[in-house]
Amino acid sequence: LLPSLPTLTVLLPLLSLAGLFYSASVDETFPQGCTSTSSLCFYSLLLPVTVPVYVFFHLWTWMGIKLFRHN
């Protein structure tokens, strides 16, 4: 049973962000150099979180335009 698209759109970015925060704060094997914003490793971890958030806001904007045009 697959969740609906709006549910996935909300859950995926939240789960990705929670996983990143867990890894950065609790996991002892997390690379310590990845916590500095000047390191390349930080941005390689930020990218998997950024993509679902971008998709979420893209769909949010699209739905807003659709609702505005039809009301």
C-alpha cells in the first residue's frame, strides 16, 4: 500500500532532514569534517536533503497556481 503523493511530498523531506540531524548529532561514525560549512563533505550531505525540499516547494507552488486559477 503506497502513500499518496501529498503524503510522500511532506514525509520525504522530513525523514531526510531527521536522518541528517540524527547522523550529525548521535552517530559516532559520522565524519567530523562534515559539520563545517566550508567543507565539500557538508554539501554532499546537504544535497540529498535539498532535492526533496525543492520538489516539495515546487509542487506547493504548482498547487497554489492551480487553486488560484480554478477559484
